[in-house]
Amino acid sequence: MDRSSLLQLIQEQLDPDNTGFIGADTFTGLVHSHELPLDPAKLDMLVALAQSNERGQVCYQELVDLISSKRSSSFKHAIANGQRALPRDGLLDEPGLGVYKRFVRYVAYEILPREVDRHWYFYRHRSCPPPVFMASVTLAQIVVFLCYGARLNKWVLQTYHPEYMRSPLVYHPGHRARAWRFLTYMFMHVGLEQLGFNALLQLMIGVPLEMVHGLLRISLLYLAGVLAGSLTVSITDMRAPVVGGSGGVYALCSAHLANVVMNWAGMRCPYKLLRMVLALVCMSSEVGRAVWLRFSPPLPASGPQPSFMAHLAGAVVGVSMGLTILRSYEERLRDQCGWWVVLLAYGTFLLFAIFWNIFAYDLLGAHIPPPP
């Protein structure tokens, strides 16, 4: 019996009303009584999938995906090796856990929306390699801030100091030819308040995301937000410089929040509505503060203050590219059409921004402040 016949038989006999769910015990009986050619490892996985449903049911769409081998790479690896055996108890009932394993369980419930994926992550997680990217970026930002704070003897509103903008790390429209500045501005911050906000979110959201989705994907998302931030400023706010890692931070935060909203029923993180509201309020307040500093500087300044457009660009990257990454836990991105659409859109934006920076400033006669 081929796959299509198997699926048609299952739906006709066990889900005639098209409810979308099939009783796990009844399905197992059908498999054995009809000697259907279903891999035993796949049957074990279906039982594991049923554990994510309180009624002990198999989701019909999950069954279709599983039989069609459309599950994630970790599921495919488990099918091939016959090792997909998950405990039947929920992770919250797991006894005798140490501090680190409790933290891993916390991360699983914070990031992943499905019980079967939370189990898979919890039991396969290894502490090595640790989430070094977000920790390293945050540490580098703190070190750079302390160095400039001690040098300038100024810890808030550092951008008003005439020496600050002379840093080789700051993006300034007059130094567009120095391409590294489109990324290195993420190590500079307006003051202690911006650094504290960004560092807190990078550690609270970025580190758990990196633990679950890996260094490569999260670093790609973060740096894509940072690069999009500076390029967007160079297009929409041509006279303004940029400092701070807000482009990358907002890419991470908006991707995580969008993923939570789209998987609201499956997310088991406590007080998720309250935390969602607080996160949106804090992010909106930070954008509002950046807008205020850009257009109503509290101190006399020798030139335009840093733009707020990097925040918004990072959020757009998070909702588009970031959401695609977070919804693809343990799946190969190159196998997904949506991933290539996102990459094409991002690549088109990069090409447009590059040509804009090369030609538009002269063609439009933009009066940019002289570089420090």
C-alpha cells in the first residue's frame, strides 16, 4: 500500500468528520491489524507527538508530514536510527533535575511552542558548545563603552562629546566609503541607558534563542538586523549617524515576539500576555527616546544626533527573516521556499542600498555634515 492510499484509508476510517485529529490507540490498532507498511520508528514518533495533546490524539497533518518525511532533520535522523523514544511525562514533571537542566527546561518552554520539540531539545541538549555569540557581543559592547566612558569622562549622552564621533567604529554618512562602519557601529552606544537596555535583551532573549537554534542562525539574524539598520538610515535619514546594537536587538526581539503570537496556544511560558505587553512597552519607549534625541537634543550638538531608523529596520528583519528561522527548529532552511523568498528580498534591499550610497548622495545634492 503506497503513502496516498494509507493516508486516505486513515482519514476515511478514523477521521470521517475531518476534525484534524485521530485517536493514538485506535490508530495503532489500525496499523497492526492491517499490517500497514509504516516504519516502527515513525509509529513511536506518532505516539510522542500525541503526548503534546491532552486528549492523546495524533494530529492528521503531523501524520501526513511524518509519512511524507517532511519533518525536521532531527526527526529524520531519529527515524533512520530508530532512536526516537521520548518519555511520556511532561518536562514540568521531570524530577531530580540540577540547576543547569532546570535552566534548559526553562529555555525549552520559553522558546519552543510544541511539547514534542521541547522534549527533543531537552534530551539532546549539550552544554558544549555554549551560546558564545551573544555573550561575546555583549561583553565586547560593555568593554568598548567602558573604554570610551573612561576616556571621555562621560557615561550618558556620549554622542554630544566632540571626540565621540571620531571613533573608527561609528557609522557617519561622511565615512560611507569605510564599509566596516556599517557593522561596527553596534559596539558603540549613546550612553549607559541604551547599553543597559540592549545588553539586557541580548542576554534574556538572545542567549536562549542561541541555545535552541544555534550560533550560526542567531548570529546571521543579529548581524542582518545590524546591517539593515545602518543601510536603512543611509537611505531614509541621510544626514544622521548611527550607534548602538538596536538593529540586531530588535531583530531578535521582534522575531521572538512574532513567533510567540503565531504559536500562542502552544507556548507554555508563564505570564506570556503580561510579558508581551511589557516587552512592547519597553521597545516602544526605547524607540520614542531615540526619536526625541534625534529631533529634540537636550544639549547643544555639533551635528545631527543618531537616527532611530535602525530600530525599525531591525524589527522588519526580525518579523521576516527572523520568524522564518524561529519557525524552522532543526529544519534545513535551504529546503524551504519561504527562506529563499526572504533571502531574495534581503539581497535586493542590499543591492539597492549599495547603489543608493554610491550614487544618490551626489545626485540628490544631500548636504551631509562634515565628517569629524
